[in-house]
Amino acid sequence: MVTIAILGLGARGGHIYANCLKNNKKAKVVAICDINKEKVAKLKKFFDLTDEQCFFDQNELLKQKRADGIIIAHDDDDHYESAMKALDLGYDILIEKPISPNPLECLEIADKAIKLNKKVIVAHVLRYAPFYDTIKKIITSKKIGDIIDLSQTENVGFWHYAHSFVRGNWNNSNTSSPMILAKCCHDLDMINYLLDKECLSLSSIGNLKFFTKENKPQGATHRCTDGCPHLSTCAYNAIKVYIDNAVDNNNGWLSQYISVDQSKESILNGLKTGPYGICVWDCDNNVVDHQTVLMQYEDGITATLNMNIFSKDCFRELRIAGTEGEIIANDRDNIIKVNCWNGETQTIDINELYPKMIGHGNGDVVLTDRFVDMLARENAHVENIDQSISSHINAFAAEKSRLLDGQRIVIDDFVKEIFNKNDK
């Protein structure tokens, strides 16, 4: 039986990973930690833990090694300190993305893991989703020849963006991470994974256009609970989003960010006092609501990532152009179409192959299970941090380019610059 500690009991640590581990017969959670006492109490009961196995201070949790592996899923800014301590204790780690909002810290965690011969698995869950795994196999088979160009669009979803990146924890790059890192390091990692090449240079443009104070409707109140006259027509009405849609329809994914207690009274009180009840045009957000990254890879391959929040659904679209065919796919419908220049066509419905998929196209479950198998020293395929770090470096470089109005950034020069700044 593999033992695991969970640091951070938010939506990822306390919900996704907790449920995946509960359903894994090879794993046992033996320690949990969060500053929120309600979350600790809930997970204590969920895993049938003792008081001695529950912590409210990460420093107390990391005074000694308490399990075979640890999941680090608390605030992004705390990842570096916790990961470095955990590595010193001899932990193998599953760490939520982003690894850190600081590029040097990302590189230092990777360097330490390699030196200590420990695994740090970055939660790039799309790598483990059947949808992308199938596309990867098609590319590897050379069915469409050599790749010439890859284009991916991440449709974030207007409501998801408003929740996480306007009202939520990742709304301001000064206190969290730029949007291209916080949300799209998944996409940049997936492009690297599918192409299996190094990105040599990139440029990026984008900005925050819509969710600004200038676009606040006339007469709108600071909070949705203050009697705003636009409630009946506003798509971002917090009462509708977090109570009517979430609680009444038994979909608590969004409302759980507001209160562990999922009663309407508790959530309403949270909207009156916390960030999720503030008008989306009156928040302190500064991350972009659209951005494009143009990338030059080895062997003359080009790639484009387009991040767009103005969509109804959250999904990704891909078009991969090869010398002998193309792949057209999206993970909303989970349909992959392959068109070959010799006339052969193929349509693959991932839903038929995997009818019971959950979180991130089943990537959450697969990654968690493989992390457990890795700890059990079974032959589990997981990507170590040295194979994932480039997505973060590309994201930091893209943000620099964006701030410089699309200036081309050479990746090798950018990495040297990171170390040079630290030396100074």
C-alpha cells in the first residue's frame, strides 16, 4: 500500500486528487494540510484520519517525511519552498501547475529533483488524457507524414474565465501568474509533447480588452448582492452563477470556492464579503482575456496557440498539418478526424472507446493512478519535471514578448537571462 500526503485541500487537492486516491486501492492518504480548518475537518472525515495526521501549517507537515509521496496543491507562491523541503526529505512529488510563478524557482526545483534522483511530476494532466494520447499515437505512426504545422486553440469559456481569472485566485499577475502560464501551460506542454521537438523562439500578442472598469454597465453596483439593476440580464450575476446554477442544480464545482458549507445561506454570505460576489467589471484583475503565441520549433516546424475566453464551452481545438495528411480534432466532442492525401480518412470517437471519462478527459484519474504506480515502483509512464519544464519557460517567454509588443524571444537567450538576473 502506497502512502500519500496532500498539501493544499482546494479544488484540486481536496476534491480531484482526494477522490481519485479514495478510489485507488493501492493508495492510502495518511496526512493532509491546509490553512482552512473546515477543509481539513472535511477531509479528515473523508479519509478517516486522526488529529495527528492533520496539519494547518505546511512547515509542521514538512518537519519530517510522513508518506511515500506528496501532492503539492496549495497556493502557487508556496510551491517552491514546499517542493524544495519535500525533496530534501526524500519525497517523490506530484505538483500542481504552475510549478512556480517564478521562472528561476521552476528551474531550481527541476535541478534539485534531478540531482537527488527524485521524481517531480507536474500535473500536466492532458498528457494522460485518452484524447491526446490517441493523437500522439497517430503522429508517431507517421500516418500523416512529418509534421509541418500545429495550431491549437484553447476556448476557456466566458464563465470559467470570470470565475477563475476575474474574480478568482489567478486574476492578477502581480499576485499569481500571467494567464499564459496559469491556464495555458497545459497547452504549451501539449504542443511540446505532440511535436516532440524544442521550441527555438516565439512571439506573442494579447491584452485585457473586455473585463475592465471602463466597460462596467451604467448604474451597476460593486457587488451583485447590493441590488444591482442589471441582475436579470447579466451573464455574470454571482447569485445566479453560484447559487441558482450551482446549488439548485447540484453542481458545486464553482460554489465550493466560496464555502465548504454548501448551504445557500453560507454561499450568499460569502458573496457579500468575498471576491466572488464583486462585479466582474470592478475587480482588481489584470490578466489578458485573449492572447496568441507564434512558435518556431526545430526542423522548421511552426506552431500557434490561440487563447480565447469568449466561448460558451471550455474546450480545445487542434489542426495538425503533415506532409501526407492532417488531423482535425476537438476535445469537447472528443472526435478526431484524420485525412490522408492518399484518400484514406478516419474518424475516431474517443467517447466510444472511453465512455466513462471524467476530469480533463480522464487525465486526472490516469495521472493520479500512474503517480501511485510510480511510488509502488511499478512500471508507470509519467513525465518527470525535466520533460515538463519547457512549457513553463515558453510561457514566461511568451509573456515577456507580449509585454514588449510581440518582440521575438529566443528561448536559449531567455534561459540565460533568467540565470544572469539571479547572479546580479
